[in-house]
Amino acid sequence: MTHIGLPHFLTISAILFALGIFGIVTKRNAVMLLMGIELVLNAANINFVAFSRYNVLGVPLSDSRMMVGQMASIFVIVLAACEAAVALAIVLNIYKRFNTINVDEVDNLRD
């Protein structure tokens, strides 16, 4: 029987983080950039919960210690929801003004 430990969570988190960074660096579409940022934040959430569940030796901790990582994760989720709402409002305004959501084509925001 396979035991799922801290390295498994860290591997999944690293994969999500790498995919998020790849999406942020390579995509020109503003919505895809937001999706990349959400992947990076979800990778951080997995780390918060995993490190609150296991100590350095990989041994599970008590329930009261697990709540610290879960509360940090909930805080990041609320922050991500606020960020998504504000960013989508900005994207809608950019589309209304420039008729595109490609960030490379929107370069004259001073006017």
C-alpha cells in the first residue's frame, strides 16, 4: 500500500507552479495571464496545507496545528477571488476601449 506523504504534495505543487509560470510568460491574452496567476496561487495553497499537515520529518501533526495552513489557504483563496474580480473588470474596460485583450497590443494607456 502506497503512503502519500509530503514529497507527493510538493511535486504536485511544483508542477502547478511551473504550469502557472509558463502560462504567465508565454500567453499574451489577459484572461490566460489571470489563469496562470490562479495556478501559482493554488500551488501556494497546496504548500500551505501540506506543510501544516506534515512537519519537517514528514510525520502528521495534530488537528490544531493543521488549522494554521488551512486558514492561510482560505485567506489566499479570498485574495484570489478579489484579484480575479478586479482584474476581470480591468480586462472588460480594456476590451471596451481597445477592442482587444492581447496585452501586447494595448500599449497606449496614457491617452
